[in-house]
Amino acid sequence: MTLTLDFKKTVKDRVERDSAFREELLKEGIECLLTGDVDTGKTILRDYINATIGFDVLGSLTDKSPKSLMRMLGPKGNPQARNLFEIIAHLQEREGIHFEVRTVR
């Protein structure tokens, strides 16, 4: 599914004005990754990054090319765990939150 410019702008506008929505978007992306829905998780993280920090800033923080980061989180991307966790760590730090994993039965 291709996102329209209007949809992307709507998400960006909501992220800018609603910190709870922004945190939930990041949380949802990480939860998708942890439950094995990697494609959805990468898509959500990419949308989150585009709407917040941007790939240029994230590239500076991770010492990686913005284009490389975009490819990692793209539909055909296959990021190494090290890179993915580094990205998530920077996003958490920027957001001022820390996610914890807990066991649920």
C-alpha cells in the first residue's frame, strides 16, 4: 500500500502536536518487530522517523548514511539486529522514554 502525501502530512501533523500519539507510534513499531511482523514494524519506524527526527539527523547520530538507514527500513531492507537496536535506542533517547520487555501469559 502506497501512502499518499496527504496521509503522510496528517501523520506528521499529529505527531508534532500529540506526544502520546508519537510515543504510541514508536511503541507500535517496536511491538510489531518483537512479535515477528517485521515488515509492518519497519514501516511504522520509518514513518515515525520521517515525522520526527528525520533520517539526516538519525544518520549523524548513528554514523550511517541517511540513504542506508532508509533502505534498512524499506520494504526490501534487512537490517542487522545491531543496527536496528541502535536506531531504536536513539529514538527512545530522543523521545525521553525507555521501553521494557515483560513476560505476559
